[in-house]
Amino acid sequence: MNAKRLTIAGRVHGVGYRAWMVRKATELGVSGWVRNRPDGSVEALIAGDTASVEEMSRLCRRGPRMAEVSSIGEDLADAPETPGFFQLD
């Protein structure tokens, strides 16, 4: 299983980014979570087969319609212990 931690910067709060990410991750069969960070970015852990993780990472560069992604940081990570993809508050 491939896993990455993403830090997504830009206009990503208040545009439905987390809900969009839950939908896309569920469609792709990706596990993990997504949450807002106090600095205005979004942080996510994505895990699954290599193709699905890479596709999710690619989709995050665009985001939902109202988002404006300026950058994404990616780091290797440990896979989550529980299956499914969740929005954390």
C-alpha cells in the first residue's frame, strides 16, 4: 500500500474542498482523512494502491470548482489503520 501526507495551500477553506476530497477518495477506493489547518491550508493522508494514490494526488492539484490551489507539499507516510476516508474537524 502506498501512502502520502499532502499539505494543500491556496483558497481551500470555505469552498467545499474537504467534502469534495471525501467523495473523490471514496470513488477511487482511497483510505485516509482530510482536515483544515489553522494556517488556511488543508492537510490529508491518502493511502491505497499506487495508481489510486497518484490519481488522488493529481486531482487535489485542481480541487473542486471554487478552489484555487497554489501548491501541494507531499511526504511519504504510514497508511492509516482503519479503512475508509474521513473528514476530520
